[in-house]
Amino acid sequence: MKKKKILMLVCMAVLAVTVVIPVNAAKKTNKKQQNKIKKIETNISILETKINTLTEQLHSEEVLNDYQKYNQINDEISELENQLNTLMEEWEALQ
């Protein structure tokens, strides 16, 4: 009788390890992934705002009359767009 109880306890322990632990690990991974997605979405929003602000500056008369400033802002926009594209790809991969 004792052997049956011990065997049953061992089986229950094995079942708990094989089922419960992976489920808990999946929940933690899912939470981490959701946090990462939120962080990426925040950074995407920040970059889009910066790009829009710089694009508005690019069209101002002051910048249009100063080719060095125009090129500087244009280069900055290009760099931010590259960062944005990288974040978008990361975001898509996590979806």
C-alpha cells in the first residue's frame, strides 16, 4: 500500500513539473514580451514625433534658406527613420 502512495506522489510530482512549471515560465515570458512590446511602441511614438517635428522645421523658411542646416536636419531625419524601421521590424517580430 505504501508503494502505491509513494508511486502516486512521484507521478503527481512529475506531472506538476512537466505541466505547471512550463506554464509559469510561459506566463513570465509572455509578460516580458508584453513589456518589451510596450517599450518598443513608446520608442516608436517618440521617434515619430521627432521626425514630424524635424520635418516641419525642414519646411520652414529659415531652414530652406540655409543649406547646411537643411542638410543637417535631413541627415538627422534619415537616421531617425532608420532607427524607426529597426524598431518596427522588432515590433513585428514580437507580434
